[in-house]
Amino acid sequence: MKSLKKCVTGFVSSALIFGVASVASAAAPADASIGYAQKAPVIDGKVDKAWSTAKLHKIENFPAPTPGNKFTAPKDAADLSGSWKAMWDDKNLYILVQVTDNKKVKDIAPPKGDGIELYIDPDNSKDNGMGVNDSVWQLGYGSDKMAGWTGNNWATPDVKGAKFKQTDTDKGYIVEYAIPWKNVLGNKIGTYKKIGFDVMLNDNDDGKDKHAKLSWHSKSDDAWEKASLIGTVQLTGKKK
């Protein structure tokens, strides 16, 4: 009986802690806001007029490497730098990432090669691990296939209905994404809802392994297994 009581008490305590953590993450102030798209952008890897009203966010934090990783901060802005913009509507989350990289290396599988990592926590639960709907999306430079995982399962994310397009620029490259709420993000979206979000950039100059990395929010490279480390964005401005 004592063992049963301890088990029940432990379960209730864990549930309360989880509930408090969820409430805290929901109440925490957002790190950025994403406005409603009055007109959806064309997903062609180009910066069209639809993006003109979206706020630009610089990707300039250094996520400290975990044991076994040896990358550093980039040498300078030409070596690696970037920014992101985003918009949303009832169908999709739209993301534009612009990267400066003076030595682009193709065909190195993420996360070792040049490329972009998107971190999305649709319900902003900020689990201390990876919740069942938390996703990491990795797109290597020059690749037309997405890699990554959802929850604790390493597998290609369910990208059914998602669109992305990558194009080169003189100083680097651009990627545009349209990620549907339905099926992919698994979350019914509403006005003024917060989601967990982060963008990271990888840089590989020698064809072997990445030598530099940057993030928008996280100060640790452990975000791939701890959604609590990523940022929070608030979705605003849906036209009535």
C-alpha cells in the first residue's frame, strides 16, 4: 500500500510540475512576434513584396557546443551570418531565411554540412526533452530533401504538404518555407497563439564537418533534444 501511495504521489507531483511548466511557458513573454500574411508569399526562393512588412531577425547567437563537437563561432559575418523573417495564415507558417556564407559546400549531410535547422514547438510546451510534436527540420545547402526528427524519433519529418525552395545569391543563399499547420505541425492555429521557435545555421568550409554555427535564440547546441532551450514567438494580427 505504501508503494502504491508513493507511486500515486509521484505521478501527481510530476503532473503538477508538468502543468506548472506548461502554464509558465504559456505565460512567459514572447521573444518575437510573427504577423499575419495579408498575402501569402510565392515559395520560389526569392524575396518578393509579400515579405516587405515582415520584421527581420538577425541570427547572431553562438550555441555552445555539446561534448564531442568542436565547432566555434564564425570568423566574421562573411564566413557565416544570416537572418529570418516569418508570417502566418490559417494554412501555413511561412519562413524566409537569408544566409551569408563565403564558402558554400554542397552534398554534406546535415548537421555536418552547410545548411539551416528549424526548431518548432507548436504548442510551446517547452519540454525539457523533445515532446511528441516538437520538430527539428534540417535542410542542407544544395539539397532538395529535408532531414530531421519529430519527438524522440530520428526520422525524416512528415513533410506532406510542406514546400521549400532554395536559391543562390552572390554572398550566400536563401531558403523559403511554407509549412502547413495541418498534418505537419499538428496544431490548430489561432490568433495570438505562441509557439516555440528557433533557427540555426551551420557552416562547413572543408567538406568534412561544420566549423561554425549560429542560432537566433538558443545559447546551447543541446536544443536538438531540449525544446526548453528554443525561443518563443507570438502570432499576431489576423485580419478580422
